[in-house]
Amino acid sequence: MANTRQDVFVRIENWANDLSGPNILWIKGFPGAGKSAIASSMVSRLRALHRLGSFFFFQRDQALSQTPSALWRMVAYDLSRIYPTVRNMIVAKLKADEAIVSTANIMQLFQELVKLPL
């Protein structure tokens, strides 16, 4: 609902603006506490400010398709749409090794498609 959870949004915005703060924001709580609503609202806010690199929601009923591999492929795709330099590096990596997208090694996938291009 509009204008609810403003204290939470202020804390999240403070985190997003703190360049020396942690890179990951973890939202946790009991089922039904509003985590997804807060995250969805923040995605909209950050997108409007052009501060959103990527987002991904894990949902229990889609566990077979929403995997750590899918997460890093989506993040790489989203970042490549925003940053031409990242896109060029990812395309070069895929031309050199197109099998990287299907690797079972999650750390390698993250390194090759997200960390190194950034």
C-alpha cells in the first residue's frame, strides 16, 4: 500500500547511497511479512532513478527454473543491456567459450559473466 514501510525504504535508500557499505542487501522475515512487496517497490524506485543494475526473485514454486545459474545469467544479461563495455566483454567470452552458460560451476559462471566484465 502507498506510503507504508517508509522507514524500511529510507534504510534501504541509505544503504544504496553508502558507497563504503556492504554490496549485498539481505531482506529477511517471516512468510507474509512483506519482503517481496518491499523488494518490488525498491526495484521500481531504483529503476526510476537509473540505479538498478539487475534484480532477481527466487520463488519456491519455480525452484526448478530459478537456480543460481539462472541468477547469474540474468544478471549478466541485464548488465549487458545497460553497459556497452560489459556487453562487449560478455559477447567476447561467449564467442571464446559458448559452453560457459551451461557450466555447473556457479563460481566460474559468476566470475566469467559478471565479476570480470564489471
